[in-house]
Amino acid sequence: MWRVLTVEDYVRIPPSRFGEPLEKVAYEQLREQYEGKIERDIGVFVKILSLEVSKKGIITFGDGATYHKVRLKVLVFTPLNNEVVEGDVVETTEYGAFVRIGPVRGLLHKTQMMNDNIIHYDKMSGTFIGEKTKRRLSKGDTVRVRIVSVSYALTAHGLTIRIGLTARQPFLGKPEWIEEDIQALKKKAPAKPGK
């Protein structure tokens, strides 16, 4: 889910940048501090939309920089359990496909790709093929999926998000699969009386 959050913080303005416009320096410092960072239960800080910087700064003992109170609006992507999202398949491996949803990637395990008990993986083309349905999923395809798990892990690169996905439910998967499901339902629907 995309959200706009209001955050209050302090920004450090180094002495080497005292002659520059305060808002410009604060924006650059905060972009480096926030954008692309992950925080547990908040998600990924995508972009600083606006900021207000107090002109009055504080100097701390032993540091020549000034610290200014800031209030900023930040665009955040928060993956939520059971949320239905659309994304593009950016990588395939023997065990599943990685789907880009917003600024993150989720794993669509091959057992969760389609309503098919046996799914083959063609290594040469990087394509998954359902044995019964003959549906195919490859890199570059757009899919509608449901988020089934979200967890955070601390790695050598910092905090990361791990997202599990499924398309093994009605009206999920590639757009043409969803259209096929809708047409199949229309055929099964009983005729309305008087028509």
C-alpha cells in the first residue's frame, strides 16, 4: 500500500555547507538518510515529497554542525498481508519467479503460480508451464498477485523485506488468465428468467 507519512526529525547541517540555502542542504541530507531505507512495519521510504526546516538550529558540544528540526512528508510503500497488487516478473529461477511490486520484489513460488498441480520450468527460456492448463509465465509478464507473507530480515546490507506471493486463487495471475476465468464463469452462470 502506498502511503504519505508526516515525519518529524532533526537534520544535521555540516559547517562546510553553512553558506548554502538551508532548505536545499536539508533536502539533500534527508534524501540520503531516508530514501530507499527500510523500516520494520513502515516499509520502504520511497521519496521525500516536501519539508519544512526550522531556521533556528542547535549546536551540540564537540560538533560544529547545526541541528535543525524538520517536518517532512514522505511517500512510503508498505506491503500488507492479503493485499492484491500487480507487478512485473523480473527474474525466474527453478523454484519461482521474482515479481517487482513498487520498489520491492516478492517471490511467487512455483507452487503458487497457477491452479495446476504440476508446473514445469524450462531453463532455456526461463518459462513456467502448467501441465494441465498449459498456462505460461515468463520474465517480463505482468501478474496480479496476493501478498501472503511479509517479513523483515537483517542482512549485511541492512534491513530487507521478504515478501511471499500467490496467484493460486480466482482472478489472480496474468491478465489473460483472469479474462479466461471471467469468461468461464459467464458460461456457467444460469440464464436470467425472461431473457
